[in-house]
Amino acid sequence: MLIEISATCVFGSLVLAHRVARRLDDRRRALRREQLLVESLQHTGAELPASGKVNLSVRKLEMELLLLELETAGERLTKALTAEAANNADAGTWHDARRDVATAEENYRRALADYREFMLALPPPMQAHAAERGARALAPGESAALI
């Protein structure tokens, strides 16, 4: 009888410890998602609410991260194209620069396709806002690429 009571107490303690650990993990994940959203909003220049709290949703976080990825890919493509133009005279360095451009272009096209896929999966009323945000994140001269 005493062994059964002890085993029940130990089992109950383990279940309680598991629940507490799971809650802590959930809280850490939520804080990390919020941190990523704040960083992406700061990177895009969007203003944080006056309260300092961010209304976090999974779709909003996903959109901000995809926009950040699209902007970063566009910046890398612009840098690679600039480097290619600068190395136009030397054939050896031009080939390396051309390879970098091809890689940057592929990454940019992939980021654009990912964002377009996300945008089209949104409900129609939200697509216009997502398209507007995406157009601002595109590389110069690419504004029609989302449509």
C-alpha cells in the first residue's frame, strides 16, 4: 500500500514537472516569435505600437519573415550585379561575379515565389495589403513581379 502511494506521488510529480517544462518551452517559443517579429518590423522600418507590445499572429510573423528574406535577397542581388559590372574588364573575376549573380538571382526568385505563394494563400481582403508590402520589398524595377 505504501509503495503504491509512493509510486502515485512520484508519477504525479513527474506529470506536473512535464507540464511545467512544456509551459516554459511554449513561453520561450512565443518570446522568440515575438522577438523575430520585432526585429523584422524594425528592419522594414515599421513602427512599433506605443505600448511596446506586438500583436503577434503566426501569419503576420510569417509575412514579416518572408518580406525580410525578400528584401535581403534583393539587396544581395543588387550587390552582385554591381560587383559584376565593376569586374567587367577582367574575364577571370567576371566569371566569378557572374556565378555570384546567378546564385543571388536564384535566391531572389525563390524568395519572390515563396512570398507570392504566401500572399495568394491569404484571404482576398488581405491580399491587397500583402501585395503592397511585397511591392515595397522588391528590388528596383520589379514592382510588377508579384502580380
